[in-house]
Amino acid sequence: MKSFRQALEAGEFLFTAEAGPPKGVDVSIMLHHAHDLRAKVHAVNVTDNQSSVMRLGSLSACHLLLGEGLEPVFQLTCRDRNRLALQSDLLSAYVLGIRNVLALTGDHVLVGDHPGAKPVFDVDSVQLLQIIDRLNSGRDYSTKSPKGETISGGNELQGTPEFFPGAVVNPELEPLEPQLIKFEKKVQAGAKFFQTQAVFDHEKFARFMNYARQFEVKILAGILLLKSAGMARYLNNFVPGIKVPQHLIDELKSAPNKAEAGIKIAGRQIRELRKLCDGVHVMAIGRQGYRRDTNPTTRHVNTTY
Amino acid sequence: MIISRQKPWDELTACLDGKDKLFLVGCGSCATVCLAGGENEVKEARSKLEAEGKQVTGYVIGQEVCHLLDMKRELRKHKAEVAQAQAILVFSCGAGVQSLAEISELPVYTATDTLFLGNIERFGRFVERCSLCGSCILNETGGICPVTNCAKGLLTGQCGGAENGKCELDQERDCAWVKIYQRLEKLGELDKMRRPVPFKDYSQGAKPGRRVVERKKIA
């Protein structure tokens, strides 16, 4: 099977899913889900202390997924690491076989379960992409030589990594223009693929794609698997950047089997969006408790891939 | 202006345990304006302390408590009152408190929490505007500081969580980057938002607290 990068460069329609590391050290459920996804998706994103809730690290979870025969996308946020830690973790990831990196600024610590923690944000997503680009050139982002002289262009690395960097964009934000400016900065900083925030409004997405098509990057539309009207309302109220429209909430509310309805909605979205973009990124938030054989991510991917 | 706020009374008096004779210092500048340590607040504190059995040996409202030489002179004028005191209680920002700690041998306590550098929006309402980061980018951002006004202090543009121009953390709060965008657009300077932004040099910032500025020649 082609790697994520090879498939992307070959112009295949891409499927990625999402794995959330556990809060703790029991990785069995995560690995069960991962096992189910094998050979069904091109890559699996591993979230990095998602929503600022402390969990097992993205880096080691990526490594475990590799061991399961899955290609990970290492989500890396700037919330918890300064520029030294970001670069060091990137190098660590590389020697463990991790190639795809999704550069994120990260949610604020205030939305998570350690609200008193110091939010780092030494650099942000655009600058993290610049860091990855620099590492890919065989140099780091240091400003001082081993002799103590001030330098520009960084110090040389022993061995040059070859990361495949991606980023995120929210195509439904209003006003959109500042988001597009940042998108363009991410492209210039070296992002090769974008996984979008959950898409619900296809007109807005088409408007975004119309703009994005001028750049040589691949766009994977974010598909968020809804499981109930309550979940949709919760997302609208508490998850930054997500807006589930009322007609989908109504559809879920009136459906006899909410989970099935959610999968149906996602399938419909994928069929419509695939005409516009290069792939889909399926997020199955809060489905970790599902039994293996009913894992909706797998089923969903099965029915559409 | 430096915005400070008086500590909760219980917290304040807890640290004065065993110190029954106090000399009070207020500040005629910022702390007066933000109602944390002007003459009114110091007098009010004096009454409350006396009601709790403390003796206030005297007080002074320095013009600028952060001005070391001025405060040295002020304290000298109140030498006798200070001599009777077991401790000095200061109603100013943290810099002012440290003036007294540097000038006096007595134990020095702060009556305030120092909050931020900000503006007076209207009487009694103060908003944070500057983080004293030491490398100002206001020229690039239409005079609106993202280091201070963006919850994440982002330098390269908005995050993905802003909704209708409001911050993802607080629907009452404007997204700094949406405001910057709107202002630069109005000024016809949107190209500034597209420019690459250098990494912030934190060695110019507040830590490790070694910042000293000295003008060699003063006309």
C-alpha cells in the first residue's frame, strides 16, 4: 500500500481517521480501534492532549500505531512546548519512524482539565511549520552557534529528517478573510496538506475551496461523526470553531436510531464533499467506548471507501 | 497605567499577625486612579486596622512610590512615625512595594495585587492593553496588540476558534486578530497581515527579570 504521502502525491482520494490516546496507560481500546482501521484509511491522526485534556502523548501513541501497521499523522500543538521541546519532539518522532506531522497552535489550556497550567504558545502553527521546514533542510531554529556567536539560519543537524507537514484551516469561520490569510501563510510556510475543521455548510466549503484551489496543496474535509442531537448541541456550545446546523440536529432528533442517523449524515456529507476536495478526515469524537465490531469510524469508512 | 487591586482584607491582615504598629504608604499615581491605594483607600484602611486593634503610626501618599529617590525623601520627612512602626504596609503596585523594601530596614508588606498595564475605559473600569514584552509589534498590527489581546498571544493571525469576531474562550471578548484585520483593512494596510512574522525573542521579555534601561545622556 502506498504511504499517505505517496497516495496524496498520486492524487488519490484520501481517507484519514482520528485516534485519541487514553487518559492513562491502558492502550488496548485505542489499539483495537487502530487494528480495525488497518488498510481502510491512508493515515490516522493522533491527537495531542486534545481539547487541552491531559492524556497519553501523541508521539508514543503514533509509535504504537506504526507497530500496528498504520501510518500515523503526528498532531503537534504549541500549547505545551516551547521551540526547544517542539524541535526535540519532532526529532524524536522521526527516529521512531513518524513522518506526517500536523502543525497546530492548540486549544487554550483554559478549555481543558488543567486550567491553571501555563499556556506556552512560544510559537504558533505557522511558525511551527517554519520550524519543520527548517529541520527538513538539515538545520534547526537556533540563533546561537556552539561557540556562542549569534547566527541566522540555525545550526546543522546530524542527519536530515524528511517530515511531511500538514496544517488545519476552518473554512466556515466568519469573517473568513483573516482565516484565509493565515491559510496562505501556512501554505507559504510549507504545509502540503490541510485537514479542515468539521464541515457542515457545503456552500461555505465550496467558497473556501474556490480560494484554496489556487495553491498546490491537498484539502481533506473534516467530517465529524454525530451521534445524537445532544452531542450536536454540546459541540455548538462548548467546542470552539464547530457549528452544527439546526436541520442536522432536527434530523438526529427525529431518527429512531441516532447513531445510525449520524453515520448516514456523515456518509451523505462525504459523497457531496468528495466532488470538491482531495479527501476526508473523519473525526469520531467520543466513540472510544464503542465495541470493536460496531466502531462507527470503521463502519463508516467501510461503507464509503 | 499599572492596574492594581487591594488584596482581600482577610488575606491582608493574616500576614500582619504580630505586627501591631504600622506605617502606611499610598501612591498618588496609578494606585490612586485605580482606587487601590490613594489617600481615600489608605485612610479607610487605617480606620479598619485601628478598629481591629492595630496602631497606625502615620502614613504618606508618595507622588510616585516607584521613584526611589523621591520615596527616600518622603520617608525621611516621616522619620519619627516610621521609627515607631514594626512594619510598613504599602498600597501601590509591586514596583512601589519594592521601593520601600529597598529603602527601609523594616518588614514591608503589600496591600495590593498588581494586575496589568492597561487603560482606563471609564471610571472604575480598566482593561489590559500591554504585556511589556520588550519587542513591540504594534506597527505591524494596526496599533492593536495581539500579544496582550489574543488569549494565546498569537503573532501570525487568528486561530480557528473565533466565532463572529469573538474569542473562543469568551464570547464577550473581541478576537484580537479580527479587530486587527478590520483595522488594517480600513487603513488599506492588509499586506502587513500577510508578511512573515519573526519569532518572538523572549530574551527581551519579562524573564529572567534583568531588564534595566539607562539613558546615558540626559539633556
